[in-house]
Amino acid sequence: MPHALIVGGTGMLKDVPHYFTRHGFTVSVIARNPEGLNKLIESKSEHGFINPVKIDYADYSNLEEKLSSAIDNYGKIETCISWIHSTAPEAPYIIAKILNNQNTKTKFYHVLGSSNIPPDGRNQKFESEISGYENIIYRKIMLGFVIEDDKSRWLTDTEISNGVIDAVIKEDNNFVVGRIEPKKKLP
């Protein structure tokens, strides 16, 4: 069974694990919210399996240990969706390094919020570093906003989940959910 990793899969991305389980994946979901993880595992799938991993991904040694354990138990990860807040700036590096060391190609979808419009220095540093990883196929997903009746608003959780799923299906290297221009219209 193929194995996917979703970091932050119980909030705005809560529909994304179900997409993967419907397609026969084992999905390791790393989240800090035990309630969200419980809701996620209550919704069973006949095709795939959810491996809930409750940790604070800012606890880097625990993150490394739990991610390595998920790989040992469920196999190499072929797709990663990573939505990590700035409270854990080293977490994406740790995850990318572990995935690169699997010695198999892994699609790494990096979900970036509106604070990265335009892309900030942290993300550029991350992209630059992992571009040297031979086993990581890096793809960026930018979350934008919506304009309705000349007024702008942030994306809903459903729009974000659907946009991330669309990005996975289309396999674009740079994908925008909603719109990121004009900047003066940011909500």
C-alpha cells in the first residue's frame, strides 16, 4: 500500500487525508490537535488507512523519531503534504532530510500561507537547500484569497483542501489556490 505523509492534516487540510485513503494510501497524519486526529480516524475508509501521529512538530527530536517509526511501520513515503507554521521553522528541514534518506523519490508539497506573498526569505532558503536533495521532488502550493463582488476574503478550509488536492492531481511545481494578485486586495 502506498504511504503518504500529511503534516497539519486536521485543520485546514482535514479533507486531504481522505483523498489519499480513497486512493488506497496509508496516510500518516502529523498533528498537534488530538481532537482533530480523533475525528479523522473516526471516519474510516474501506480503501486506505490513517496512521495518527500526535506530536508537536516543534519538538524536533520527537518529530524525527515518530516520522522514522511511521516509515518503519508503513513503508517509504512517496508523497508529503507539509503545512507547518512558523513556530517550528526547522521542522520542514527535518522532514525533508528524513524523506530524502529513504533513497526513493518523494513528492514534497510545501503549503505556504499568505505571509509568503511574495515568497519570504525562509522559504527561499528552504527551497535552495532541498534543491540539492536528489530524492525530493519539490512542489510549492501558495494559498491566496478570493475576490467576490469586488470584496476579498480568505479561502475557506474546503477551498484550501480542494486546492491542495487539485495541486496533487495536476503535479504542477508551483500552484496557487485562489489568487495572490493584486496584493492590495489582500483581506
